Amino acid sequence: MPSPEKSIAVSNVGKIRANNQDSGYVGRYLFVVADGMGGHAGGDVASAIAIHRISEIDKQYTSAHDAVFALQSALIAANSLLAETVFEHNELTGMGTTVSGILRVGHQIALAHIGDSRIYRFRGSKLEQISSDHTFVQRLVDSGRITPEEAAVHPRRSVLMRVLGDVDAAPEIDTQVLDTAPGDRWMICSDGLSSYVSDDKIEHVLASVSDTHEAADRLIKESLDAGAPDNVTVVLVDIDETTDSSHVPPLTVGSAASPLSFDSDSARRSLRLPTLLLHPLKATQPDPSHFEPESEDYLDELILEDRRRAKRRRITWLVAIGIAVLAIIAGVIVAYQWTQAHYYVGNDQGTVAIYRGVQQGIGPIQLSSVYKKTDIALDQLPAFNRQQVDATISASSLMLAQQIVDRLSDARTQ
């Protein structure tokens, strides 16, 4: 009976997109996810090229620091290869890809990351995001301008500030060396998972499903159940007492699993992107509001725009609150006026009186007051009438209330 897999890669096109622009790779020591950007303008090509180039470094290293250097060098080489591809196929201008990868070296992990795909570590029933998103909204969160909850619904949440592609000849790549321990489970995923499935749900799946393949399939299903408008790719790596989490033979999924295609059809030409950093949109049609110009001041412009949006949001809330308060006040006035159109006969310190309003009150607030006093003493009335007055006698108008008083006056004992 074959032993359980310690690593796996699974990718799904999602429920809306026509093609898969994600790529994933699990090998002997290397585990990577790439999420292509640029819509039909080569997102699938970009992630596939990156995975193919980076997979060349899947070998054993003497130290984690050597592995970090190899990873970083491979990402920069993939970046150059993407730029060369765009030069030869100008219809792919604007294509790019995120890359998040780890190399296992003994009981350590070498990590390299750029973009908004994510690297997580599940340890001791707790899920922790290891990588940091290179997005505009993450900068806003880091600077305290917005909360993580606001970032999740921000209109600029798909704007990337760093990727591989024909953008920057020397992109800034995050690298780390981290210790790993038996029982750890490492997960690399595209934002097709992290944007639509909460960390709590991901944590629950990783805690409750021990088999790596089954757990990855379950995470894909969670994304599909959430609508999965984007491609979704998951790589899982389980750590045990050994130093081996390899997948033999290596497994490639997503666009990198298919032959490269450089079709220069009209659809690709019509969707040429600016030089900077548009992530795949969460819909079938690209949204021009997510395009970024080449201006070096664009980040400052986005921040100013976000401030204006926040100010408009505050004004909208204040206006809505003001309208709600006015509506409540108007309702209270109308309700009070309705109560003052009613009357009843009751006891006022031992004498009969006509009250204006209703018998009920709102806490300490009384909704009635003595409208007219009479000279009819309660002890002059028969017992039945006294009970009626004590319990109050309702009247729909002042005239009816006066008629009740007249009848009580006639009923007085002589």
C-alpha cells in the first residue's frame, strides 16, 4: 500500500474564468504557486514561464541561506525571461505574475515571495500568514489608514504594487529563513482561496483533514462554494520527523501543466495593460478603474483618492444618521400628537377629572395630563362607578368624555 503523500498541488479554474492563469509546482524540495496577471494579455503565459524557470532550482542545498539565494536568483531570472518574452511578443505587454515559494533544507524553510499569493504555516492548531501581501490596501493597513476588515472590501484591493513581469528589471523580493518542526503544515495559495475563504475556515480544514490531497481538495471546494470567481491553487506540504516532504515525480498544475501558447489574437491585443501592476480582476470583464498609469506619483494619488473616498463615506454616514434622527423625531412628534387627540375620565386626587392623552406612559414619561377638573368626589359615586373611574374610562373625543362626566354627575348619591 503506497504511503500517504506529504505534499500536493491542486488547481481549479473557478466558476467564472475561461482559462486558468494560476500555476503550481511541488517537487523534491521546492514548492511554488504563481498567479498570472493581465487578463487575456498573458497571465497564463506569465505564471507558466515563471514556474518552469523556478523549478530548475529544485535540488538539495547545503544550507537554507544558499537556498534563499537560489530562490531569489531564480525569481529575478524569471523576471528577465518574462521581459524577453514581452519583447518578442508585444501583444503580451503588461503580463506579470505573483510568485510565492519555499525550499526545504533539512529542518528549515527558505522562502521567497512577491505579490499577493500567500504562504501560511499551520502549527499547533493555529494558522499564521507568513508572507505579506504586496498590495495597495496592505500598505493602507500597515500605515493604519484602514482596518483589515475594510481592506477586504476596498475597491482597490486587487491593485498590486510588486510582481514579476515587464515592470521592473530588479524587483524587490521578500526572503526569509524559518525553522520548521514535525507537525507543521505549510500552505501556499493564490488569492482565489485567501480572498474568498476565511482564515478560520482554512484553519478548520487544515486541523480536521490529515491527508494532504484530501485537505487541498477540501480547500478548493470551500472556494468553489464561495463562488470562486477567480482561479484557485493550493499547495500543501506536511512536515514530519524526517527531512523528506518530496513529491516524486514532481507535480505541476494549472497553466504550467499545459504547453505554452503565444496566440496573438485580437482579444489579447485589445487588453494591453499599462506597465504597472494590475492583478486579475474578480469578474469576467476587466475593470478600467484598476489600471495603473506609469506615473511615479501614482501611489500618492491612490492614497489621496482613498482619503477622499473615506471623507465621502463619513459624510454619507453623517447624512444618513441625520436623516434617521430626523425621521425618529418626526415619528415621535406624530405619535405624541395622536395621543393628544384622545381623552379619558379618571381619578384626580379623589375627584373625577377629564384627562387628555392615553393612559400608557413611556418609562417615567406620562402621555396624559388633566384637561378638566370636576366637583364630583369619588366617594359620592356608587361602588361600581368608583371602580370604573379608578380603572379609567376611555373616550375617543372631548365631547364623549364630557358626556361620561355628565352621567357620573347624575349618578352621585344625594
